[in-house]
Amino acid sequence: MSKFLKFPDVLLIPVILVAFVASYGIVHLAMHTRNNVSLVKLSDVSYGSYDSAYKIESDVQKENIREIEGWFVLEGITYNYYNFGEGAGGSSVYNNMHLALIDGDNVVLLPTVLVLRKDVTRKLRDGTNYRYCGFKAIVPTDYLDFAKDATFYMAVTDPYDNMELYEIK
């Protein structure tokens, strides 16, 4: 046997490999889960109580999805929203702002990526740094027909886990 690798040391490499594979699987599962549509009971949310500003800058129907981009702010208020997953429907566990639809007794939270938008802070000039107030949202195939006539909302969850809906006309 080698002086460098004794029996317990030989197990180190497989243990590291198993830990890496397990970590990758957990991260992949979390990314997949948060890229899905999620539902929240309408009775668990309230309608917005703050002044808001927004702009839908792009609303494009593609083959089997609808992509909506723009920005949304609660005037004078920011929360620490960050996202690290640029890409179709990617978002972060810290992403507590979602484009949403109301479907009966449910709020449909669509996959939403937050985007850094320094231009909005400059435009509004109210002394607040809005940072990640831009968004890219996906309306998946299953909701395309419903979304044609539905009203969109921005669902905002504050640091205390209270969700409010703000209508986007």
C-alpha cells in the first residue's frame, strides 16, 4: 500500500464524489421546482396597499409560451430581492415578486426572473434605489388560453411573508 493513501483515506474520494453528486441533484431539483407555476390560495393574500409604478415593455407570444418583460416597484419601498438564474423562467429562492393571475380561488404565480434595472431608479428620482425591479416572466403553455383574457397582477411578498397583489393594467 502507498504511504499516501491508507485504507480510510481511500474512501475520501468516493465520499467527496457522492457529496458532489447529491449537492448537484438538490440544486437542480430546486431550480426545476421554482421554474414551475405555483399556486397560492386567494384567501391567503390581500390586495396591495402601497402606491405602485410599473411598465410592461415587451409581451411576446412565442410558439408555446408567452414572455412578458417590464418593471414594477412599490414607490419608496424595496426588499432584498436577488436572483442568480438568468434564463427561461429561472429565478432564485429569494425571488418574492412574481407575475400572477387569479384563477378562481387560486393565485397562479408564474415563473419570474428579477432583473437589475438602474434606469428605473434614475427615472423615478424619489431617492430609492430599486435595484432588481425589472422582471421577465413566462406564461407556460397550460395557461396561454386563460392568460388571454385574464388580468395580470404582481404578487409581492414582504420580509414577513405577507403577500399582496397589485393589478397591472
